[in-house]
Amino acid sequence: MYEIIPYKREYRDDLLFCLLSAKDALGKVPTINEDLLDIQRNYIDNNDMFWIAVDGNKRVVGMLGTKTDSPTDLWLKRFYIKPELKCMGIGSALLSKAEKFAKQRGIETIHTRFSDDYVEAAVFYPSKGFIEHDKSDGLTHLIKTVQNSM
């Protein structure tokens, strides 16, 4: 079982461990993205959000942040799930939080971009209503129109 909560500094180190595990499982060099070293400053202080999925042992098992690009556009950032817990609904629950956040802010379009070799992302996002917007330089850009009726 897991709970989706807004980021809390006390989870920082475990969040970084989750990130490194997820990147390693994707075959990527496990590096830490600079924005994740200060989530408060890079997300929360900019009126964006960063959620973490925490299991019953208070361990981080997933994460997702938002970056508002304009009053109508929001990007999904740093969407990772611990590799051994994929396909258990954690990603869907995190995405649902981001979509509700977007609706509350009057966002019209949610964007995501990922490397063409992220096979799981290429399956996950279309299953959640995202459509391909652009593909170039080894990156796929998908968008989803937000229905602002609550």
C-alpha cells in the first residue's frame, strides 16, 4: 500500500535513492538532477508541486513534479517509480494528482517529453489520454488536454 503526499524535506535522501534505482533500471547512468537537490526552491516556491508516493514503511516508491510553463501549460517533471513496484497503480495515482492540480489552476494542456528509448513511457502516457505532439532529436513530446469541469 502507498500514499501520495506533497514532498517533505525529510524524504529527500530516500527520494534520491528511488530516483537512482529507477534510472539504473532504465539502463541510464544513475545521476541526480540538479533541480531535485532543492525541491522546495525549484518547485514549491515557484507555485508548482512535487508529490511523492510513500509506502507503509515510509519509503519513497515514486515521484512526480510539475513545472508551469504559462498560465495554460504545465509540464510533468521527474516522473519515476521504483522499478520493482511498476504496474501497481503508483504512476496512475501520481498522474491523477497532477491532473487535479492542473484543473484547479485552470491549465489547458499538460505536456511531457521523454527519450525515445523510454519504452514504458511510450505505452503509459497514451493509455492515459496523451497524444503525440512532436518527435525530434530522440525525444517524444506528448500532450493532454485538461477537461476543466470538476
